[in-house]
Amino acid sequence: MGSALTGPEAVERARRLVPVLAERAAKAEALRRLPDETFADLVASGLFRIIQPRRFGGSELGLLDAYGVINQLSRGCESTGWTYALLTSHQWFLSLFPDQAQREVWEADPDAVMSTSFSGGVPPAPQPGRGWRIGEGTWRFSTGVHHVSWVALLCPVVVSDDGPPDMRFLLVPRPEVEIIEDWRAAGLAGSGSCSVLARDVIVPAHRVLRLADVLAATSPGREVNHGPLYKLPLVGSWQVFLTAPATGIARAAMDAWIARTKSRVHPYTRAPVTSDPAGLAHLGSAAARIEAGETLIQQVARRVTADVESTGGVAEETRARGRRDYAFAVRLCVEAVEELFLAAGASALDESSVIQRCWRDVHAVAQHQANGLDVALRSWGERALGLGDGLRFG
């Protein structure tokens, strides 16, 4: 499994895992994280290495390939698809760190993966000649943290008394933080998105990455990783990983709806449910929304890739439009699953029902801050009216 994969090979490996993941989906929810055997299967498949630079044995595939893999895995187990998407996107983050940090991680273990946390934390204190010290702080939502070797914590670094902090990722070995078992969400329950506690941790300077550089595509990693993937800015590219699970989840819901409807009968008339024209219309409406969402995400991935391949960067207009379309694609998937759920009958409420799990999980995907539709639409509207660049958050 150590050789580089092509895009079709990676998608096919993901497709072959779908039945296995579906069998373990309930176990993942009960554990509140991925089963160890699922993580081992993903490592053995080589799929965690599709974004990893070739110089460390990775496949260095593109955004469209990543989309295809995530879409497939999410059809088997929604929590697995989400966890894989986040951890794989963090392989891209790691490739943006200084070369010394990348070597420290991947030369020791080419299969190493890391989680991140953007939420919470405390300002680190400078340590002359040593780097930075994290006194004590808690960070939330570190998806997949039970299985990783490293954790990147987004920290507010104070650079002046009256200015905003400079947000920086500090890369820490996973054993140096404590996992807080507080993930009790209704959606994506098996993703293990727990909080972490860091206490008295020293982080050397070479394991620090500025968020501003990730946003502007000026990270030090591009000096040693020369592929177009590592020239991409955060906005316009990272959302591929955060939205792809939604289309896979919606597909899983539709597959489950079709399978159960073929054998369902009306509880009172005993007539086949397939004879109900309203149900068929709901199915068609959901399918159209799913396909539209898939098309939007793939179109954005193609645009940002084409921009960086032709000019070495991604135009602001491409990023702003992409941000809008990514978020709208997720909303389409939410609407599709909602329609299927409402047309599935009371039995779809059962804990064993795939449809109700997909309903919870697609809503959880939509709740991620990067998928917030109102902010994305407003920001694009501001750009259209010349009131802003369409890229600001909040």
C-alpha cells in the first residue's frame, strides 16, 4: 500500500470499504469515535496519504480526487466520512508547515495523521531560544483526535497591546495533550470530536504556522512542496473537505429510501408505497438537489485548481463565488435528506434506520462554521455591490 495512488484507484479503494463501514456505523456511534479497526482499514488502504506530498511517499492528488474519496466513504458511514475528510484535510495543513516540522512528523512515521482545533485556547508565552509555551488551555472540536499522532492547536499570539492577536497553529505531539471525553452531539456522533487540554507544553518555533499565511497561500511549506495543491489558499479549497461528506450522506439517505420503499406497504390500505405519486415526486426532488450539490462542489474544485495551475494563485472572485457555492451545496443536501426523511414514514424514526442517522448527520455537517450559508451569501453579496472582498468571516 506504500505506492502512490491515482485518483480512480483511490476512489475505488474507498468504494470497496463502503459495505464494511456501513456494518460498523452503529458501533462508531456507540463509541463516539471511529472503531480502531476502521481507522486501521483507512491507514492500510493508503487513503490518508492522498494529499500527502510525494517526497514523503504520498500520492499528492487533487481536490476532485479527495472529493470522490470522501463522497464514497460517507455513503458507508457518515461519521467515518467526516472524520476522514477532516484528518485528510489536515495532511494538507501539515504540508504547509516549515520543512523541519514536516520531516519531524513524516520521517518518523509516513502514515502519521494529525487533528486540529480552531476553537478555544489561550495565548502562548514566548520562550527565548525555545519557541512557545502553552500554560494551560482547552480547545474544542478536535475531530478524530483519538487516532492521531499530532494535534495542531490554533492559538491567539499577542503581538501588540492594542491590536488583534496573530492566530497561529502550534503543532504538538498527541501524547502531550489530554483528551476530554465530551463529544455528545446528536449528529456525526461517531466522529470523536472531543476537546483537548494542553498544560505546560513547549512548542519549538519550527512547529508554528500562521493562519494568515494559510489564508493567503504564503505558507513556508510551498518552498519545499511544489505541486499546485500547496499553492491553494484556505478559502476556496478547504471547503471541498468540509462539504463532500454532505453529498455522500445525502446519497446514503436516498439509497436507503429507495431500498426500503420497494418493499413497503401502506399500514392501513396495504397498497404498495411505490404506487404513491407524491413519494415518487419527493424522490425525484431529492435526487435533483443532491446532483446539483455534487455539481456545485466539483465545479468549484475545478475552478480553484485551474486558477492556481494557470496563474499560480486563486482569484478573489473564484474564492468568493466558491465559498457561496460550497455552502449552498450543503444546504441542497440538507433539503434533500429532509424531503426523504419526511416521506419515509414513522418507521424511519427507529434507531436502526439509516435515514434518521443521515438526517442527523447532514444537519451536523451544515452546522460547521465554514458551511454557514447566511455568511457566505452575504459576503458574496457584499462583493457584488463593491462593499467588500467577499472573503471575511463572521
